[in-house]
Amino acid sequence: RAMPDERPASAGTHAMTSAQASSRIVVRPGYSQMDWLRRTKRERVDGGDADAKPLDASRVISLEELATHATVNDCWIGLRGKVYNLTAYVEYHPGGAAVLEEAFGKDATALFDKYHKYVNGEYIMRATRVGVMPGYVGDSDSD
């Protein structure tokens, strides 16, 4: 039986080389990507008031407006034509807030693809969507 302060090894755990172990990112307990996804099911994370109606995710957000949301306490990004309010997500990002700061207030698609081409960021951030960028043409697969 596990002690209350012990955490079980995750499924898929495998041996790592010392180089892999030294570059491994350690996530604080309660701040994994699974914890984030659970939080998005429990509470509103798009920056809107809890009692207010949902934000209009099809609202066009100008690049000028996007640029005004460029701090760790108010950070929006553009990704593949959609705009997300990442303020609630920052503390869940495995690389930390400092890594994300370069993307705040901008179209972060190229930067995201440089490091996370294999990650479905739109799925992870879907609950934080606040609008679309000018010229965005939706597709039925992602909306």
C-alpha cells in the first residue's frame, strides 16, 4: 500500500540516460497537462466571469488588441488563426512562464511549431479561446 506522500510511477515510465534525466522537466504536483485538462472541465479558464455567458469565440481580435495582452498576468496568443487567453494556463506549461513570454501578445504559430509541431495545442487550449485573428477562415475539423 502506498504511503499518502508517495506518488505512483506513471504508466510508460522507462529508463533514461543521464543526459535525458538532466534535461528532464519536473512538473510541480498538481500542474501536469492532465491537471490542466481536468481544471478546464471544472471551471472557466478563458478569462470571462464565472457567471457570465461564454465569450464569442468567433470575435475578430485585431493584432493591435492582441498586442495589448502581453504580460504574464494577461497573456493572449494567436495560434493557427485562433486567439487564446493563456493567463490561467501559464503555470501549467511544462517549460515554465519564461519560455512562453516570447509569444505573449503575438501570433505564436511559428514559435509553437518550432518546439511543439507534434503537440495538439488547439486541443489543450480550446477552453481558453477568446476569438480569431483577422482573415481567419474556420474549418469544420477544428471548430
